[in-house]
Amino acid sequence: MKLSVTFERGEEPHAMHESGRGPVTVGWCLTEKKGGIIYAPPERVRSADLNRRHAKSASRCPAVINLESRHFLIRCPFDIHIGFGRDDKGKGFLRNLAGEASSIRASKLGEKLHLTSEPEWRHPGVPTIQLALPYLFVSDEPVYMSQVAPFMHYAPDPLPGTIFGGRFPIDVWPRPLMWAFEWHEPEKPIRIQRGDPLFYAMFETTSPDRSVAVVETEMTQDLEDYMELISGAVNYVSQTFSLFEAAEARRPPRLVQPVKRRERAAE
């Protein structure tokens, strides 16, 4: 008696997507040009620079390498040193603890970092803050991106809370990222220096064995128009995932257009 099992995925590749072979290309760009030089490119998480001399070193483990290859590090673009307080009416606010020694102007910090409305906090007494970032990830193939804490980077002085992450498909719902943080110990300050690990962007592909190649992409007119189409939807509906099918139906065939850089002249 012989038994055979055939496994087939129920969903066929979308016509606009690639052949399903080789690395999956994920494009990244900044949605803001002004001051964009302060935002470092995403970095693949790698332990290649660690101990690889021993054949059994964890740095040479295929499982470790495969895990790291799907995580890309985003670093903090400027110094953050803030505290939490309440005014005489009990309303929460953020304090810039760096004061005059701050490397970022208070007005600019206020544009990027804000405290969410208290009724929107997930836990009573646990403030949620959000840092607006111009990072945008997009793909022409089905790719889900998860925003997670930088758990592979050691922090000698841990933050007094947890990252409020998320997961969404960047092929149909590309949007600028936001670093959200739940302040479980608001009596303790938050201090992050420019260049410190802020979070990881982790990518999942339809075929789990395919690798991911992250490249800088152009903010084309098609991408800009598509971003305009889906932006702000969260202000009108509670479940934006219900809009994915409608968004994909109006999606241009291709959104990723890798940036072409001039090669440096030989010294």
C-alpha cells in the first residue's frame, strides 16, 4: 500500500507579480526629501562580523543566517530624551529633558514625536507615543512586513516599555512607517541616541524559502498617486484591511523602480 500527498497553495500568483523565482525585491524610499540625509538606509541584520572561525559557531548556523536575512534594521535619526508629565488638569504631555542641550530643536521634535490621545491607549495609565518616520517599503510581489523590536541588538539601558508593532502587506498597502511605543513605566525617561537601533522591518514572502533583496526605489508618479489613493483611509474606516482588495484592483502594474546611482570615479 502506497500513500502520496501533494501540497498545493490555494492562491495563484497575481498576474502583475514576478515569476516566483529568485530573491523577492523590496523597494524602500523616503517620503520626505527635506532633511532626508539624517535617515540611514535600512541595514540587513547580520552576525557575519562576529565569531565564524569555529565550524559550530552560531554565526555560521543556517537557521540563524536565514532569520537574520529577513530582518532589516532602522536606526533612530536624532537624539530623543523625553519625560512624561501631567498638567494641573491631569492631561498628559511630553517634556524635552535635554533642554537647551538638545541636538534637535523643540519645535522640530514636536512635529515628529507626539503623545496619542489617552482614550486610545491600550492599557490604562500606559501612555502611547508615536514617532513619525518617512520610511516607505513597497513590493511588486506579495510581501508582508512586520515591524518588531530590535531584539537581536543588546541594549545596556532598556527602554521603559515596549514597541507597538504591526504587520501589513506592502505590495497593496505601502505607507510611511511610524515608531509607536507603549510607556509602561512613565515615571522613567526615554532616552535614545541618534544611530541607536529603533526597530526591525521583517519581511515574509509567499514562498518562505525565497530570499529578500531590499533596494532603494524611486518615488515615481505612479507610487505617489497610489500613496495618495490609500493615505488617510484610517481616518474614515476602522478596519483598513477590508480595503486591500479594492486597493489592489486600482494598483498600477509596477511600483518598484530601483534608483540608479552614479559610480564613484576610481581614486
